[in-house]
Amino acid sequence: MSHPLDFVTIEGLLAYGRALARRASERGLVEPQPAEASDDDLDRVHNKMEQLRSFITRSKSGFATAEEYRSAREGFIDDQLVFFAAWNALLVEGSLQPLLQAKIGAVAKPTYRRPVAIVPRGQLTPTLAEGRIVLELGDDRFWLLPRDLGERTLFFTMRHGVSQVDSKTHRVGCRLPNQLDRERGVAKADAVGAALARMIGVVGQQLDFLHLANYLDPRTFLHRISRSPNTRQLYERVSAALLQGASTSEPIAERALESSDFGWVTGLEKSQEVEEAARAFNVETSMAKRLMKDPLYCYPGGNSFFDLYVDVIDGLHRLGVAQKGKVACLYTHSSTLRALMIYLDPRPFHEAFSEFSDYKESQDNVVLLTVEQGRMSGYSTAVGLSERERVARNTWVTVENARKDRVTLKPRTLKRIVALVSGGDFAGAGAALKELHVTGQRMGLEVHFVRHGYLGLANNWIERVTEEHTRGMGSHPSSPIGSSRFEEFKQETIQHVAMRHLEPYLRDGVLVVLGGDGSMRGARAIYEGFGVQVAGIPGSIDNNIEGTISLGFQSAVALADQSIESLKATSAAMGSVFFVEVMGAGSGHLALACAYQARAEGLLVNEHPDPNAYIDEVILGTLKRTLGVPNKSHLFIVAERTPHRHHKDGGVHGLVEYVADVTTRWPERQARPGHYPLTLATKATILGHTLRGARPIPEDKAIAQHLAHEMVHRLIESPDDIVGCLLAYRERGSIGPIPLHAVTPKQFDWDVFSRMHGNARVT
């Protein structure tokens, strides 16, 4: 496959830059430097590329602040056109990628996340609400606020509404003095101000009722704007609503709130910009857009999105640290909010950038941020639903109505249950299957089991169950009726074959699927595609389904703990370093639970935004401090296939050799007269599939029995509420359905991760 930017040439960049310079001169918004063609242009660009390579090498040692990074970068700009061509030529060849990993001020993605401050009803747990003020916002959402600010800084971050020059069609940026649209923009600003004032007033009343200091008194708020007139106009409308005529301090311009700098493209229609690029590179406009969509693409005379990202993240960190205990209203642009969402998203920069590439003006009105202990944490919409939330809400209503329309089973008409186990095997499956049979038999139902999951449906491996079949099943490790990963089940022809085999059992019958998220996707497919009455029970050692504990998880952790404790003992005795790899290529919940329970010294998971930095800073940093400490164990948990630069397969592969090589070269590890260090052994232990075959511990057996018992009774009494759903085991033993269309991956618990590393959450 060709590189997505292989159409970009230095000659094309120079021609494109000159075309944009002419456009800029016509508009008169910016003053581009003369851009006449010269015979030595190519040589000058190549020389500039070599200079910039030294800047990229320098970036690997980091910059203390965004200002230091900006000054170093701008020091290479003597000719805007040459710099534009050189920078983007390096982008195309991949040489700018190290900038995304450079340590620049506070820009490095955080290694942990606190829970967002605004949560939907389904995610509101006693743990989240403990010690906080809980305010219902409507739309089934709740606002969680601290009882006092303490060392925190609270930001209400607002973007302007609709402006006269529309950023959907034009490159606006920080150089164009844009105004709010007289009707739509001003009306939206008034609506945001009124909604924010109403919410703050309600919280203030609660603070007064609890006899707590009202840190949400609008008269004490700080106000920060960008230089663009539309953010000052937004401030004027919002502050008028907040203060109801009382005077307020003059807002201060803050660089971190500025919009993107589009340089010579400022004010140009986006369609014309792309047409010029297509002409310069002799490609279709759809291909030309690829260049401008790269976060490191630098506009001629301006900056890249990455440069904006650096200014926003580092700037807001500095502002938060400088204003501890205060509340600030920040009036800014959609590009600022986009940078914040990318920073707070747990994925690496490039992945998060792609996710939020279509962030539009019509989305979030007010975003709530907290800065505490020098870290910025939390992102949530505080007023109004974002576009994504609004679409999700409308989709939910439509799909949930469709789910209920597909339920054909009537109360008290159920005659038989067919059950299968799908995907990776797990402990507790036997206990659930036995309970399905026992409870079903008591209720007068026929119970059938399918051997080896969806594969068994395709092969018609369906058997009637007797009491004899289920003897000893409750304590059986793994799945007593087999399981499988059957990717071919995605094919419609195979689904039709499976449905023909299943059809005789489903007249007044239900298929119960035990498995993880992939198994539930299969259940959803046959429910929506063929009308099969289906319900799910969560089972996966990955424990990666949101809103439920999955069968097998706790048994896997218990078995892993036995091995890990043995390794800790020998590590303490011998001074060895152990890297223990557990399953979890798709999610790190199992690895996190194992590491936290064993008090491991570190944890490497796929969710971490920068595994390479974690290896160098946390793992090696910890060993630097602790190697040689008497009776100290050195143990790290690694989730399989976690990517890093030391081996293409990731995980423990290559990691052990790298750490061993680095540590053996430390001066303190060298023998000298009177000092003979322990011989350091660095080893890997892969637990792998042993955890799938764990014997079920009592907790897993009890959860399995509760879920299966409830499943049978709900299918008989209220099929509308359970057919087409997963039956979830929630916190404190409460059981409830999750529609299959709403089954989502569980969020990684950054609170526990931070606790492991000594960064306890402050409530």
C-alpha cells in the first residue's frame, strides 16, 4: 500500500505556498513575504530540512515549557515559504513523528484519569458519589462536585457560538477578527449564560444548605478570553447572565485560548484551499485533503494543530497551577476544546486526533475541567448535550424501540431454553449452566446445551440436558460444554445454516449466550437479523463489558495471584526481576487487578498512552531506586501484546532483554573492591491460558448462580425486559439488563492505576 502522502513533493509544496501567498495578498488579512520563484529554492529547502532535523533531535531531550518549544521552533523561520516546504517535506517522510513523544511542559498525556465530573445515571455508583455534591442535570445525567475547592482550580470552558465568518466553510483562526452572528450567535451566547447561571445557582443553594463555602459565587470568578472579538462578546453575554447587572472585573486575554494560526490561509474558503493543493500536487481534491488533516501539517506563515495543542495544554496547566482554589470562566474556540478532548482521551495522540477530527461548532457549550496536583483531569459537557451525546441519545431511543418490537415471547409462554458458551473459556460457566438447568427444570422447561458455541449451532451439536449431564458441573474449571472462537459465524450463509438447526427449539424458546463482548455481538446479530429470542450472561476473564462483573474474572485473578506471590517470594530472596505476562491484549482490566492485588511495582497495559515512556521512566526508574534493597521483590505485570519499541509482538517479548541490558550497565550494579552486588536475573513468566482454566472460586460460582436463576425467572415473567439484552451483575449484587445494542467496552480504571503509583484521587 502506498504512503497516504506520497503525492507531496518539495516542488509541489513551493508551488502551493506561492499560490496561497497570492491569495493572501488579495484578501489583505495577512502580509505574506515575497514568494517569487528562485533557482536555489530547492537547495534552501534541503538546507532548512537539515536544520530542522537538529531541532527534532533536540526535542528528544524535552522542553521545559510550551514557550521554550515555540521559541526553539520559531528560531528556524527566516523565510516563511522555505520553512513551510521544509517542515511539511519532513512530515511526509515521517521525520516529525518524534515531536509527538517529546516532553514539552505539561503536555505529556497523563498516566491516569479521574472519573469525569458528569456521569449518566447508569454509571453513577456510591464510590463515585462518595464525599461529593450530586446534582441532577436532567437527561439522566448527574454533576459531581467537590464539597470544597481546596487545591483545585475549576474551569468552565466555553466556546463561542455561530460567528459571522463560518469556520465550517472558511479558515478563520486567530488572525481574523471574527464577530458573533447578530442573531444565532448572540442568541446562543445568551442561552449558554442563562443555563450556566441556573446550574451554578442550584449548586450554590446546596452549598449554603450544607453550610459550606460557596466557591461558585459568580462575583469571585476569573474571566479569560482570546484576542478574537467573538470570545469577548461571549464573555459579555455570559457574565451578564451570571451577575444580573452586578459589575465584574475586566477579562484578561490568555494565549492558551487562542484559535489555530492558519497564516496565509486565514479567511480563505476551505474549498479554494483544497483546490489550490490539488492543482499544485496534480491530484484529486479528496487526496489533497490528506495533507491538511495531518496534525503536524504546518500552514504557510502559521502553525500546525500540534503547535496549538502544545499551547493549549501547557497553558491551561500553568493557569490552573497559578490560580489554585479559584473558579475561572474561559471563553475560547472549538479548536481549544478539541485539543482538550484529545489530551484527556486515554488513547495515544494520533488515535485520539482521528477520533475528534470532525469536532464541529455545534457541539459542546460548556466544558468542565479541573486542575489539581498540577494535573488537568476530567472532561464533561456541563450545559446542553454535545452533538455526539445528542446523536447517541436519539439513536438509543430508536434502537431500543426496535429491540422491544422484536420481542415475540409472551409472559409465561416459555417452554425451552437453549444455552451455549462462546469465545474464550472462563470459570463459572459450569455453575451458570447447571443453575439454568436446575431452575428451568423446576419451572417445567426443557433445557438444551450447544457444544462449542456458535460452531456447535452450525454443526447442529444441540443436546437435551438431563440431571446426569450436570453432575459436578458447578465446580468445573472452564466450560464443561466447550467453547470456541468461530469467526466464520459472521458470514450470513453460515448464520442461515445455524438458524435452520436452531429453529425447532425456538418455538416458545430462548437462546441464552454466555460469553464476552464478541459473543454478545453475535447474539445481537441473530436477534436483529433473524428475530431469534436471545439473552446474554457476561463471561470473560477480561472483564471488559461496561456495567457488569463478568464470570471468570475473579477466578482468573485468584489463580494468577498464587503464581505471582510465589514469584514475589523468590524475587525477594534472589533479588531477581520478574515480568509476568497475563492475558488482555484488548483490555487491561485483568492485568490491573492482578497488579493491584499483588502490589506489583508496575503495570504495562495497552491502554497506556505511551508504553515506551512508562518503561523508561516508571519501570527503570523504580528499579533504579529499589535494586539492592534487602528482601525487596521486583515484579511487574504486563498485558499481552502491549506495544513497545523493543519487539514487534510487544508484551514481555524484548522487554526483559532491554531492561536487563540497561540495568547491567548501571555503575551501582558493577563489582568493585568491597562491593559485590547480587547477580541480577531478569526473567519473564507467561501465565497465558492457565488463567482461563482456573477452578471457579466461590464468588464466581455465586454470581453465576444468581445470574442464571434471575435469567430464567425474567424470561418467564417479563420477556420484554430481558430478551435482546445482557443480564448484568452490578455493584453490590444488583442485577439488571443491558440491551445488546448498548453493550460497550469497560473503561480502564485509572483511579486504581494511580493508586498503585502513589497518586491517590483527592475527593
